[in-house]
Amino acid sequence: MLTLDGSYGEGGGSLVRVALALSVFTGQSFEIKNIRSGRPQPGLKAQHLEAINGLKKICNAQTNDIHLGSTELRFVPGKIKQGTFSIDIGTAGSISLLLQAIVLPCLFAPGRITIKITGGTCGKWQASVDYLQNILLPHLQKFAEKIELKILKRGYYPKGGGEVQLSIMPKYTESYALTDKPEASFLEKLKEIPRIFLTEQGTLEQIRGIINVSADLEEKKVAERIQHTATNVLQRYKVPISLRQEHAKTLSIGGEALLWAVCSKDGDVSYINPILLGADVLLESQKKSEEIGKEVAEKLAKEIDSFCAVDPHLADMLIPFMALLPGSEIKTREVTDHSKTNIYVVEKFLPVKFAIEEKKIRVEGITDDK
């Protein structure tokens, strides 16, 4: 059984999520202590607990007795199943963070898998479900026949109530999990998947975005004002700008502005390794709409002006998937503590080694047994 130190690096929940995903994928059990010791309120939060409970349904995993605030976890995975499952976080806890523990193993289920999740669709210190839908998932299409994330209902802090549905039809159904060593045929098929190679930003082609806010704010034209300000700031790039407004009936008033830049290499907008740079800002009661529009636009401009091909949030999320495809390499504006923590976990589970050189992250396979 692998042993992980929950206080490693930034000491947050990312370590738990990545460990859960890779445990189910590889069939390796693990234990972790000092969970989220680097946070003001250590231990498992609702989204971590429900990710574990969800995996109990999806793969018949076994654990020690855990609850909200637990700082120790012992996790023994079972074999992932196809089918339809429901997970209710019960709070405004992050749906997107929960999905980070579930998506990777679901890509290798024995058949179609559909998961409906209730919780928060955006929030502080997290990528939103819109970010996953528009920026992360395009990179994961290479692993599946089809992967689709539908946002059925918005849910903001503090009441939540958002709903999403993730559907995956796997491309490779031979299981890596629950074997001492992966089947040669499975590893050969992984070699067929194009590496994740994102080291050049290329040419900026267009800027897109979604501004989603509660219907209660429609009369105040909050989304319209955010859009207008963001568009004015970004006009200097002289590319098409397409920002969409969405108003939703929600249990709590809130919203988010998400923008992303679409770039091309040699005139080609790649669907194998799409170059998508994201930036987002939450609505806050003390911030004017114009301030939010300016802030999110300037955050995106910072990514564009870095000339890197991956924003720091996406880099964090791509680490486990890069590990499945040795030879993968990305260049990001900043190698965050999240990325370094994710690398620490991945290297425990898989026979790979990451190298960081300034803004570049590269992964190679190694021959030593893990």
C-alpha cells in the first residue's frame, strides 16, 4: 500500500483528488495522513468526501471510517464499472474539484458511464464547470470515443443546487487496473494516443467567453456591463471577440466571468492539442461589474502576453494525463505548487519521472518498477 503525506507541497485537496483518480486507474491502494494540513480548516471537505463516496459506488472501493474533517484516509479501489450514477455533494462544494477525482478512471471504464452531480458550479480557489467544459475537456477527447459535460443547472455559494451530467464513452475498455503489471496490449494502445505537446502559443485567433449570472441580476445589466468592459480591454488584440451572456434561476445570487483565448499553430486550430488559455473571475457583492470585466480581461491578457501555450490552472489538471503519455511536454506561465504536488502524487503511482525547466514541464517513462 502506498503512503502519501497530505502536508506535502501546498498541503491542499489536490493531493487527495489525484491520488483517488490514480488509485482507481492503477488498482493500487493508498493511505494518506495530514489531509489538507496546509488549509485553515484541515481534513476532508464535502466535495472530497462525496468524491470518495462516489467512487465507492463506481468501483466498489473500500475505506476506513471517514467523515467531514477526517485527516486520514485508507483507500482500497475496486474495478470501475459502466452505468449511470448520481452524486450529491449536499452543499455548494465544488463539482469541478470532485470531477478531478473521477474523470481519469472513468475514461477507462468497460463501457459508457454517466454521472450526474449536484453541488456548486463555480466558487473561490477552483476552476468552474465551464472551465472544465471549454478548456480541459477538449484536451481529453483523445482518450475517449466521446466525452461530454452538460451544465443542467447553475449553483452558486452558499446554497449550491447546481447540476451537471458527465457522459463518457471510453475508447479503450481493456482495464489497466487490478493487475500487478498493466497488460502489454493496453500500454501499446496508449502509445497510439498523440502526446500532449503544448510548448508554443502560436497565433491568437479569437477570444471567447461565458458570463453566467443569477437571473436576479438581469435588470441591473450585470452581465452586459461585464461583457462591455472586458471587450473594450481586449480589443487591442484585434481578433474576433465572442462573449456569451447567460442568466439562470439560482438558489443563491452569484456568477462568474470566464474568458479563453483560442490560438493556432501554423494556421491550424488543433483539435488534438488545442491551444486554449483561460481566465476567470467570480462575481462579488463589493465589486462593480466594470471592475470584474476589467479584472477578467487583464487576467486573460496576462496569459496571452506570456506567449505560453497552457495557463497555470490547466497545467495543474493536465499533469495526471501527461503521465499516461510519456514524452508529453507543456509550457506554462507559472509552475504552481499545485502542479508540483500533483507530480509528487503521480510519481508515486506510475513509472514516470517529471522534469521542470523554467516554465516547461516534461514527463518521461522509466524502467524501474514503482
